[in-house]
Amino acid sequence: MTYKIAVIPGDGIGREVTEQAVNVLKAVGEKFGHIFELKEVDAGGCAIDKYGEPLPAKTLEVCKNSDSVLLGAVGGPKWDTLPGSQRPEQALLGLRKGLGLFANLRPAVLHSALKDASPLKPEIIGEGLDVMVVRELTGGIYFGERGRDNDSAFDTEKYSVGEIERIARVAFEIAMKRNKKLVSVDKANILESSRLWREVVTGLAQEYPEVEVSHMYVDNAAMQLVKNPRQFDVIVTSNMFGDILSDEASMITGSIGMLPSASLGTGKLGMYEPVHGSAPDIAGQDKANPIATIVSVAMMLRYSFNLGKEADAIERAVGNVLDKGYRTGDIMSKGMNLVGTREMGELIISEL
Ligand code: IPM
Ligand code: MG
């Protein structure tokens, strides 16, 4: 089979981590006999520099005509003073909306070899953590009406039944494949959009009698995540709450450099990227951890191409390299072998 993949290295460490992930992809192709046709395109700050806009039409076009998109990271201090609508982050929003990627899957998994990395006490983290945050990605306050009005400013949170139902369905389906436990997070004690959210999730639950559903206010969820993270399996929530809670969940694992994400729509096409950002402070120094991007490739193989065996092989290779004691700086601890971005990528490939 031939798979067409658009590759967007982006800015900062995005470039170097993507390079390693692409190498892993090529190695998987050779080992398992698949052809991955890669096309590199620009988005983010580098696109602003080259074309004067964060998301050139050609980039979106190439992505639309691909089977999937691999993205490194976008943004950096160089572009921080631009007006909101011209910032590199707009590339992300444009890609999500333009490709119809309404479901954002952010697994927060604490690898057993990295238990010490969690900032939580060992008795709280226990034997590890495996939470899946399902974040709505193309609606809510991110895309609602906003503006200025004399001396005030406003942003609007708006959700339709259809938007809530389709993201909730994704979460129920994932819960069915995991431990059949779903927590829907909202602020239904205050927000009307949250009251609709809760109604729709409750209605859909009828179709999934096996899934144990509960509802939690977002402030409580933020607290519960650090108090007893192991009570969670799948969390489903809105764009804004998901943005915040997924950062919190990833921090609990202590290694944001390890975490992948998938953004999915109704078809097979998805966008896969590390949860971390462009880390301008360490960019170009061969220090960044490429694992988040490498396991994002595994998610791509699993979710977009249905290549579960290949995805498992990548994740196993990563696990083996960690078990052998190799670490990039962000996950370094005493007695381990410190390696750079490139060497980490090469080690994973040789494990494959
Ligand atoms: C994320 C990021 C983005 C978001 C920014 C960079 C636009 O924080 O993917 O979580 O807010 O969605
Ligand atoms: Mg975020």
C-alpha cells in the first residue's frame, strides 16, 4: 500500500523531532513493506517568514490531498508580537478547521520506566497512569464570535447538539475499547452551553449502556486530576477545558516530551503531533526529545491507516530503549545514559 503523508516540521524543535519521526516512518515502511510518500510543507512562523501568512493555501491543499498529516510544532518569540489573527498558532486552528478535525485525542500515559518523573507523590501515582483526554477541537470559544466593543472585549462559547454528539460519540467508542469508564467535564452549574453538553452526553449514553458515565465540573476535575488521577480513564470535554486539562494531565506524567496526540475527523485523514510546543530555548541543539513525535507516528499508523502491528512495533521499540536506560535531557535521571535527539531516534530505529 502507498500512503501519502504531508509533513509540517514547523518551527523550533519541531524540525528536529520531525526529522527523527520521519526516519522511523521510513524504517517501518522498509520493515513492513509499505510505501510512505512524504511531502514537506510549511506552516507556522516559517511560513510567515517565507509567504507572509501562517497557513498558506498550498499547505492546506497538500494536507487535504494527503492520507494524513504529521506536524512538529509551530510558534516562537520571533512572531509573538504579531496581531492575534496573524500569529503562527493560527496555522494550527486553520488546519484543524480546514481539515474538519473535530476530535483531539491526547493520551497521558506514564511509562513504567519513568515513574519517578511524575511531580506527584509515588503513593498517588501508584503503578502508573493511563488517561485519554478527548477534546473537542473545532468549536466552542476558540471559534465563536469575538471582538472589541469600546473598552470591552468578548469571546463566545457556542456548541450545537451535532457538535457535542459527534465528539461524545468518539469518546464513547474509545471508552468501549478501553475500560468502559467515561467522565464528561463541563461547567453546567454556570454555562448554558455546558448544560446542553451534559444533556447531549446523557442522551447518547443510552446507546452505550455498558459505559459507566459520570459528569464533573471542570474546576473539580482539575483538582481530582492531581488528587487521584487513577480514577480517570477517558475524559471528554470542550475545546477550552480540554486545552487546559490535557496540559495538566500531561504534566502529571512528568514528561510532556513523551506524549503524542491525534486530531481526527469523520474520515481516515488525521493530523498527528506531539503535545509539546516548539521549545525555542533548546531549538537546534540536538537536545529535544523526539519520542512524542515518534509515538505520534504510531498513532497515525493505528488510527488513520489501521496498521496496528506496525504501531505496536514502534511503541515497543520506544519502551525497549527506555528500559535500556537511554534518556534525553527532559526525562534524565541519575544513572541513566543521556542522549541527544538524533541518537534517540537512531536507537529507536535499531530496536525496530
Ligand atoms: C494546544 C495548543 C494550541 C491550542 C495553541 C498553540 C493554539 O495550546 O494544541 O493545546 O490552544 O489548542
Ligand atoms: Mg494547549
